[in-house]
Amino acid sequence: MSKRYRYKHILRLLATGALAGVCSPAGASGLQLMEQNVTNLGAAYAGTASLAMDASTGFYNAAGLTRICKEQIALSLVGVRPSSKVDVTRATDSNGTNMTNVPGSTRVRGDALVPGVHYAYRYCDKLAFGLNITSPFGLKTNYDINSIVRYASTRSDLRTYDIAPSVAYCLRDGFSIGAGPDFVHADLQLDSVSNLALPDRSTEVRLSRWGIGGHVGLLFEASDCTRIGLNYRSQVRLKTRGEYNDFSTTTPIHTNASAKATLPDTAVLSAFHQFNDCWAVMADAQWTHWSILKDLTVTTGSNLTITENYNFKDTYRLALGSSYQWDDCWLFRAGLAYDRSPVRDDNRNTRVPDSHRTWVAVGSRYNFTKYLALDVGYAHLFLKKANINNTGPLINGARGGAINGTYSHRHADMLGVQLTWDLA
């Protein structure tokens, strides 16, 4: 077995292992995750639909696959560490009774990893294929089981897996189109504490389901130095099924549960311009149709109905980045972004305590050989202080778990690495 064939075999095994492990998303604006590669992380995800630098372009704009000259695989991993604290001035239990241990405060935990697997194959001058395995939506907020917000929530965990094959075709010089289906699987867990029937006991909802959507992208190369990209990803409707567990100390309840949800569609307009052999700039404008998510209603086999209101609004994200090619081996990146939250101030809850954010990012790429490159990126997110004035979930028509207070000391750090290898 030749060394080159052995490396190719090892990488394909790594890709298979990563596919099995795409399961640990982290929160972003709303429930959306930008961190599907590290190539764009250092530029605050500016130029996502126009950069077309490696196989990860299949997720951000499948039309960019026509610019990948060889068979290629990219493996990425982004670690996210958020920090936040909620100061509570008023809280109620599940029965709507005011709690006595207020005012008080508790911290929010949500460390997570976002992996990605990207593959591209150039069939001929005009035709290319890609496969991207990502986690485009996610949520992770954890509170202590005895915290002051326990009747509203203790754990919220959304994990999505998107398996997206793509085909890209160069219609004519400088103009390409790419498209494909998205096979999306969602796992949702919602935990809290209930005292509807004393004493306190933990409750959990576990739901999962597959859904199908699609994506289409266009790439226009105005010149050798300028590219414009447009990408659209469709909605994904999910009819989830699972179980509801009430861990009562006397008669625990275990029954089936179901809920309907829709993941939003997004549109991205992106531009890239190379000034000279060293300097380049890129920009992004993204719109997300979050207003389709009004609420989430879980129905259980024990005739229990739990409704949480979200009333999200549509959002936009703006990003600007730059890169500098230092020499044949080193490339450096930097970027800024402003990310609007879909959460309205009067609908913020403990599960999605989101607010507007500003990104500052830096990164680099090092080419070990003409076949192998390593990307490293870091971003710091500044999140706005945000008030919460939530009446709590609606359980069989009754309100409980209300929270009034303020989320403060908010920021997040992201650190990612990516290995990109030309296999042929």
C-alpha cells in the first residue's frame, strides 16, 4: 500500500467517525449556528457564500464547489464557551405562587462543540459534487436543579444533524449553480422542575424526528478578483415524537409525547474581492425567517399539554472581514459582525435567553504542503444585557414558572481548528 493511498484511507475512516459524532451543538443567535467550518471563523463568517476556498463551501453555497479543483476533505471542530448570569427579582413555582428566595441569581451553563465534515469531488471542468455533514441549529442552556429558575427550566438541549449532498454545475464561464437536499434530524430535550403535585420532582420531554429541506446557491465571478454569491436554505418541518417523563417519588409517569416545529429558511448575499496578491476583503448579509416560530406545544399521552411562547421575529446578520497572504505558507484573517437576535424583549425566557451580539474574530491558515492545510480561528462575542419578564409555560391552561429579572455579564468565546486535505 502506497503512503498516499494509506493517508487517503485513514482520512476516509476519520470522516466516517466524525459522521457518527456530529451531535454537540452550541447556542448562537436564536437557535442558529454559523460555526460549520473554521475557514470563515477568523473573518467572523464574512464572505461565506463567495469565498469558496475549500470543501466546506458546499454548506455555505454549493455553487462554490466548482472552484474546488481536486478531491478534498475538510474536518472542523469549534468549541464554544458562553458566560451569562441571571439576576431574578420575582419568580413563581409551577402553581403560580411567588417563591420566597428572591431576589437571587444563578449562572447559565452551555459549553459545547460543533463539528463538521465536508467532502468535495471535481468530476470535470463543469461538474462537481459535495457532501456536508453539519449541525446548523442548536441550543444548550443548563441551570442547577435547585436554582431559582428551576420551575421555568433546568436543561434545554437541541441538537440537529444535517446530511446534505450537493451537485454544482458551471453554466458558463464565471457563473455556477449548486443545489441539493438537506436530510435533517433533530433531537430536543426540555427539563424542568414541577410542584403541581407536591413535592418537587423533575420532568423531562425528549423528542426527535427527521425532516427534509433543500438548498440552492449561485456564484458569479465578475473577474478573477471579484466574486458574488447568493445562497438559500429552505424551511424544514418536523413532526417530532418521543416521551414525557415525570419522576415523581410516588408514581412516576412515563408516556409518549409529540410536537410540531419548523426550522427557518435563510438567505445570504455575499461578496469577495482580491485587491492584490496579499489583501482581500469579504462581506455577508444574511436574513433568517425566524418569525415562523411562534410557540412550541408538547402534547403527552397523559393528556398533558405544555406550551412555551417564543414569538420570534425575523433577523439579519452583517459581517465584514479581511485576509492577508503573508507568504506561500501563512494566511491571516480578521473580521467583525453584528448579529441580531430573534428574541423579543417581552418574550425572552430561560430556555432561549438570547440578545443581540457583536463579533470580533481573528484566524490563520498554515499550508504544511500543497495537499495539507490547517486553519485556526478565534472569536469573542459581546452580548447585550437583557431583561426577562416571562409569564412561564402554559401547562393545561395554567401559568407557572414566571421569571422577572436581568441577564448580565454576557459574552462567549469560540475557538476552532480545521484540517483540509486534497486527496487527489
